[in-house]
Amino acid sequence: MDIRIDKSSEVSVRQQLAEQIIFLIATEKVKPGEALPSVRELARRLKIHHNTVSEAYKDLARRTWVVRRKGSRVVVRSVGERAANRHDVDDLINATIRVARERGFSLQALRERVRTRLLAEPPDHILVVEEEPGLRGLLQQEIRTALRQPVDGCSLSELAAQPGLAIGALTVSGQYLIGDVDRLVPKGVPAIALAFSAADEHLDLLRRLDHPSIISVVSVSRVFLQTARSLLAPALGRHHVMRDFLFPPDDPKSLRAADLVFADSIARLQVKHTKVLEYRLICPSSLEYVRTAMDSYQMRLP
């Protein structure tokens, strides 16, 4: 894993570590089911205290990015990780048949009703499921711009309370939510996991800066800013200063002092600065996969 830690940064080492691991998972540089280095191995590699690594791993587990396995291994959570405790499907079907008979429904009527429910209609729009409103809006904007498709959005809790939101939609979410989301959508149209873009180009640019600079990051998403702060901290070191702004900033003039501005795809449209670099959150190959899936479903329309 390519992780860089700056102990002199105002961002805690634990936060730098946790957020960089999350970024590696979100960009699929660390795959679901892959084991992370042991606490002591990673601590030795990064030259930090093993308790710091342990706390970062606990934070990742609490946020459901990883799970602990036998032998103290820490593994990136797979799509079906939370499904292990589901009731046996045959038992569920048997219970449904029994209740239907008790209420006077024939097996023929039950079969037709189940068939109708299972055969999902081809989607006519895309539904983005994401908890943080700013990040959700950002994902919606990037998909809408790239695919020219109608896009709606909701949180996971909203989808759980109103499963009908997924009817007629191709549902997408980050890999970290896909297992929960997929169980709430029609089986005929399974949810698609979005992969996030790596930031290698942006990090390389920072490392090449010769003179001390003020770097500003502007985004509509608090999660985006939190991740950016931890991800950029090692590249900034002691030579550069980072400032982050939730868009729109309270004082737009404060951005003028920056030597370089990183902006998300929404803020980029309105930020006024001579040197603005846009970071597009969704990996291009992931967008293409969503496009192909949508085209495939819509070919079934009469």
C-alpha cells in the first residue's frame, strides 16, 4: 500500500492513515477481501507507533470499511459481508407459502404475484445512494454530465424506509455501501458499485512545487474535504499550507491568496482563480460501466 505520513502536519497521524486507506479502498487499489498489513508490520513500515495503527484500524472497522478475521487479520469488507446472518432462503420461502395458504391465497396466485415482483422493469433513470448530501450531489452531477441520463439521489436510510425509490432505477453507490444497497433494490436490477479516481496526478504536482505555496481545496462535500486534507498532508509537508473551503465559501475573496486551487466538479464551475485544477471523483471506467449497464437495460424496452 502506498501510504505517506507527515508527522509534522496538523492532521493527526491516525487520521492521515485511516483516510488514505479509505481512499485506497475507494479507488480499488486495495480490493475487497484483501488483508491489510498487520498492525506491527504497518507501524514498522511507516515508522509510527503500533497503537496509532491499531486505533486507525478500529476506526475503519467502526465505519464498516474493514472487518476482523481469525488470527487478528484485518480484511477489506466484501460486498456480501453483512449478509452472513440472513435466514436460510428455503425457510423463508416455506414460511411465505404457509402464511399465504392460511390467508386463503392459492399457490397459483402466489406464484404469479412473486413473479411480478421479481421481474423488475428496465430502469429509466439512475439513483445515487450516499449518506452525505454534499458527496451525493457531487456524484449525481458527475453522472448526469457524463451520461446525459436523469439522476436522482437519496441516503441509505431513506432507501431503507422507502424501497420504492429504487423502482425503475439503476442504483449506484460507493463500494463501502454496495452490500447494504443491493439488498434494498429489485433483484432484476442489482446495484452497481462506483470506483473513485486516484489522485496521483494531483499529488505529483504538489511534490514538484519548488516554492512554498498556499494550496486551497474547495468542495461541496465535507467528506471530500476531510479525505483531501489527509491525502494531501504528506505531499504538502512543511513547505506548503493547505486551506479547505466548503463551497460556496463565506468569503470568496479568501481564495485569491491561494497559489493553486483544487476543486470538485461542482465548485470548479464557479471558482474564480487563474490556477484551478478539477478533481473528478468517479473513475472514468466506472462511469463507462454504468453507461453500458444502462444501455443494456434500455435495449429491453419495447
